[in-house]
Amino acid sequence: MNLKEKLEKIDFEIENGLKSKASDRLRNLIQENPNEIQLWNKLAELYYESGFLDSAGKYWILTEPTDERIKKCVEIYEKSVNYSGYQILQEIKFRGDKSKLSEFAQNKLTELETDSKKKTGYVLKFTPKNNKRKKASKHKQTFKDKLGGYVFFGIFISIVILIIIGFATVLKWIF
């Protein structure tokens, strides 16, 4: 299922009141596609509409605050973590490529890393996850491939069994 189909499924779930399920799916999509800020914004919007302003701020933190509600939510979120760059980095776990983000998002991540380094002496670095599903889908076995493997294995086992029976028969003849 491609990203567009997954987003349509999420929209369907939101329309049918399955917001918790939709938010879980969006969080998983963000982990798979961390550079897709539209996913971050969609999840933030879902949280905002549900009244979870701090969670909306968490996912809007890399979005340029063009709207007053975005500014308000980000401020509420930052206040909830005591303006700690370390805590924010730990919670958002950005595993994407910073260079593919907007200039605002790059600057925000750099600012958070600088704050973390200054206050804790440590900067969290998250390496991109190896997406096993994507790798598997590139080399996905078809039913034909699997059937061929099973047939080969079956023939091999049959030959081994026939050889053992043959040896047993020859030994009976001899003794």
C-alpha cells in the first residue's frame, strides 16, 4: 500500500470517529517517512481538533508557525517540557535526513541540539531506521517462487527417503 492509499485510509478512519487508530497509523507513518512534514502536520491537526494542544505542538514543532494556533500549541508543548531541547529531541525522535527539511525545520532542530548540548552536555542523535518492510517489498517472493521452493524441497526429501529404503532393501537381500 503506498503513502496516498494509507492517507486515504487514515482519512476514512477519522471521518468514522476512529481517531485513536488514525493517530497510531500516522505515528507509524512518521517513523517510516520522517521527512514527510505533511504527516507531522496531519497528526498535529488531529490532536488539535481533539483538544490535545501539547501533543499538537509536539508535531508542529518543525512547522513554521504561520498561524496563531500553531504558535500557541508549540508554546504549550515547549512549556510542558520546561523548554528542554534534550526532552523535545527525545520525544520527537527525528530519524530523517535534516537536509531534506525546510530551512525553518533545520534551524529548529539545530536550535534544539544546541540547547541540549548547553544544558545537558549531550545531543541525542537518532540514526535512520532500516525499514525492513520496504526492503522486503523490493524482494517480495511471489506464490510461484514459494511453490517452486516447496516442490524442490519435497523432491529432495523424497529422494533421500527412497535412497534409505533402497539401502534397507539391499541389506535385507544380503543378510
